[in-house]
Amino acid sequence: MEKKPLNFKKDERKAKAWSKERYSAWKKTLPQTRQETIEAFKRSSKEINRKLKEVRGNIDELTDEQLKKQIKEMDIMIKQPVNQLKERQIIYTHFDPVDLGYSNELQMLVGERDHRLDLGKIKTVLTEYKYGNLTDLKTGNLTLSGGETGQHYVAELELPKGTYLGHFGDGQTVLPTDYAIEISHNVFNKPKIIVENGKQVIKVKARLIKKEEIEHKVKETEAALNKMLNKDTDFVRLDIGGGFESYTIDHAKKAINALIKQLPSKLLTDAVDELDSVVFQDVKISEHNPRGLFSVLDNKVYLRMNHEIFIQHLDQSTVPSTGLIHEMGHVVDVVLLNDTSKSARFNAIYEEEKNNITSLVTYKDYAKSNAQEFFAEVFKAMYSTDSKQQDAVKKEAPKAVDYIKNKIKEYVED
């Protein structure tokens, strides 16, 4: 029978003794200057890791040369033979709301005064986060705690034998930058909500894997999606790497499947042929942070998959597949139908029907923004995978639906 991994759980006394021993052994292998680098990292780990996460762990993209040097030195130092595990070990590592795709802690909670986790807002994180890159020098602890203020997600992380793990002498740990995690979703080890130090926390069981495994999944998915659209390997791109890539990969598949299933074949084929690329990404598209964008300048459709509105899954109109259909609505309008939303006839329909649109069709009155967004939102609802949304838009904007339907019919039959 395989020996259980070393796990201090809540035994802080033993954990600290172990940590001091490992830290002392590590320091003995390093010159004084490098020992000082460790101490500097301990003092500034949050800020260093924040900047590293901004570039999705790509050290060479950092513009601060001193910071770049410091991180590379830490990476090398952690990978000393003295830090290589002789057996499997458990550590506990916390994630901030931003790591999970939220802008702040409140987006995970019931309310400002009710600090319980909102099951609706965290459903995506509980059920759809399966694997992803660690994008910093990930710190952790030998024992389980509630984490820092604002943290509501902890991984009980199993490290395989041979993993490099640095210790700071106080129970804290640090991993180098070339790892990722895979989260257990089997019936015995599903993510769950626990109460730790009086705070609700999502606790997951995970194992450490190499980043190469995530890279392989990304390339494999890109190839499959391009094949589905009969395009070469550069048309559909997954510009991801910022963590929890499983969500983007799964929803990119759903989004492309929805396009193929819902849109008229000729319309989709021509729209795709006119575009240079469809990009699923996990960084901001632009400063005002839209969920998606059809850029006329570079002729590409962009979708930010880990946008907080998608992650919170506030309603059926805010899922990535409908987001992609919305952006394809812009392509149809602008490219295939020659800016038909700018016509006097459609603008008259927009003015007549825009105030009828409810949250069944659009999110926070987005359809009222202008005639172009109204067109794309109506188009999205017409071809949605949600039959309730299809029915709603026919009742709320019947003239717009008829207009778009007739324009598409003329185009397809031309």
C-alpha cells in the first residue's frame, strides 16, 4: 500500500519545526547575497507576485529589469537539490478573488454585510475550474488556515516526490514558476465550502502538475476548434495562460459548437471567411474591459473568457457562447449586410423597440446603448441556445427580429 503524503494539517508546532529545519538547510547552500534575496522576497512577496501575475507568469515580459532579475534568482534558488522532496507532501495554498476572475471579494459574497459565499456567483468556480497554471512564485503553508482577508479559495495541494519546494522557516512555502494544478472533481473529493477561522472558504483537493500539460491541452483544443470550422491552425486562437485554463478551454468548445449549431450555414461560413481570427483570451481586450469585441481595425473577434460577468454567470445572457454569437452579430451587420444597423429603417425600429427589451434578452440594458448593439443583442437572442431567450426577443422586439431575419434570408438566398 502506498504511503500517505506528508501532511501537517493543523499541527502548527510540528510544521514550524519542520519549516525551520528545511529553511536552515536551504540557506546553508547559498551565499550571503542570495540569502538576502530570499529575505527581500519574503518582505515583498505579495507585490512581486502581483506584478508577475499581471504578465501571466511570463517573466521576460516584465519591464522592470531589477524585478525580472530578482524573480529569476528566486526561481533558480528554489530549484536547489536540498529543496527537492524525498516523498509526496501536502501544502495549502490560497487564491485571491482576482486569481479566480473576480474584481473583488464582494463579487463572491451574498452582500457587503453578509459575508457568506453566494452559491450562484461561485458556481462556476466550484464546478468548472478543473486545472490551470500557477502564474507566480506561488506561496503556501504547511498547515490549513482561513487565509488572508478577502481570500475564499484554498487548495489542499499534493506535491509529487521530486517537486522543488522552498521553506521560509515559519511554515510558509514557495514553489518555482513552472507548475500548474489539477483539481479533483471525483465523488469523494469534490470542491466544497468549509468554515475556517469563522470564514466560509471553497476548499479543493488538487495535485501539482507541469505547465507543459496545460500547454498541450491548449494546442490540442486550438487544432480541434480550427478543424470544426475548416480553417487553418491560426484562425481560432486561445491566448490564455493566466490560470484556470480549463474554464476557457471548455467554454471555447461550447461557443464554437453553438455557432455551428445555431447560425445558418452559409452565414457562418461567409462570416468566418471574412474574419482574420477569433481569439479567446484571459486578459483585458481594452481599457474599458468589454466581454467581447469585433475589431474592424484588425478584422478579428475577441472574447475575454474570464470576464467577471461570465464568471459570476448572473443570467443566461452572460455566458461566453452567447457572447460570441453577439460579436458574430456585429460581423454579420457590418461586413455581410453592409452596416444595415445604420440604416434609417433599422434606426426607427431601434427607437420604437429598445425600451421593450428586458433582462431575458440583454444584460443591464446593454441593448439600449445604440442601434449597433441593439442589432447584435437581438441577433444573439434570435440564435441563442436558450429557447426562452429566443421566445422573449420575438415578443419584445418583433420588428427587429423580422428585419434581421429578412435581411439574412435575402443574403443567404442571393
